[in-house]
Amino acid sequence: MSQYLETIVELQEALNQLSEARERLHGIPDWMRELHDEHVARSAEIQVLDESAEILGRDRRLAEAAIGDAQEKLKKFQQQINRVSTQREYGALLQEIDGAKAQITTCEEQAFSLLDKLEQTQRDLATKREDFRELDQRYAAELARWEAEKPAVAQRVAELEAQIAGLREKLPRSLFSQFERIRERHGLTALAPIRLLERPGRGPREWHCGACNYRVRPQVVVEIRNSSDLVQCDSCKRILYLPEAPPAE
């Protein structure tokens, strides 16, 4: 395998490790993922109840304000009774009084209903918050543990970035540009290992691209072993390489 190909294989591996390290640094580690998801879900439940209580409280205040307005109208209409001079005016005023009384009754029923819902929501909210307290404490402890581990992960990110910069310096600019174009085209993976397909019996050996499973001609395998040029898969166009054989036991 050529020197440049060895460097590219090492570069790809370092880039993969860097991506994993950055994701870990800015994400949630696997060992606290379940706790994190539960904490987020329970927090969302509490937030929904909190918002519901706020809306119910606001609507109740609006209903009580409407009661006050209707009571003021009723008082005004009742004060006008002694000042009407015709039967028609009297009948119209009675209709206004009945309307104000009906509005008061409706608003009072609405206010009482909202109060019942508000009190039930507040009870549910208090229960949820009490049940959440122990989970929140565990989550805070695990989060503190993760924060303590982050500097080591950040150090690993810095080391990988330095390693990648050094590997880039070993490659010609045109070769590195080709590598980057292939990475962008294939989800940041520019390389594909050549896999030997084992067949029973004494049939001819076959090699395939480890990424797309396209058959690799034997002369391509020889070229990769002996040539200094990079060879791409005829199908997916990734750069082909031969993985190191595992050590004999």
C-alpha cells in the first residue's frame, strides 16, 4: 500500500474519531442517555401543567372581571327603573336587567368551573414536582460527573485536531482536495476496504468493495498493493484500500 494511501487511511480514522469525540463533548454520553430522556420527558410534563395552570388562572380572572362588569351594568339598570316614564321603556329595561343577571350567572358558573380545574391542575402539578425532585437530584449528580469528564474529552479533541493537521501536511494539496470531495459526497467517509469473499471449494477468489459490494477485479487488488497511485471503486468512487490482516494466533 502506498505511503499516501496509508496516510489517507490514518487521516480517515482520525477524522472519524474526531467526529465521535466532538459529538460526545457537545452531546449526552450513552451512560446517562436514559436518565436524560426521562428527565426531559418529566420536565416537559411539569411545564405543560404549569402552563395549563397559568392559562386557567388567567381565564378565571377574566371571568371574574366579566362578573364585575355585569354587576355594574345590573346596578345601573336597577337605578334607572324609577326614572322610566313609559311601559315600553320599562319593558326594555327589564330585558336589560334579565340579560345582565343571565350574564352574571353564566360567568359565575364559568369562574367556578375554572376554579375547580385550576385547583386540580395545581394538585397534579404539586404531585409531579414532588415526584420529580429525586429524579432531578440524580440527574444533577450525573450531569456534574459528566462535566468533570469533559476536560479529558476536550483534550482528546485537541489532540485529534493536531494529528489531523499533521497528516494533512503529508498529503499533496490536490490529493487532499480529492479526498475531501469524496468525503462530502459519501457522508464523510471517503474510503472503502476491499473484502475477500470466501467461497467453499476451490473456486476463484473474489474481492468486493466493502462499502457498495461492487466486485473488484484482481488486477485492481495487485495495483493497490504495488502502485503509488490511489484507486477508486468503479461503482461508488470511494478510495479502495486493503485492511491489515489480523495477527496469527
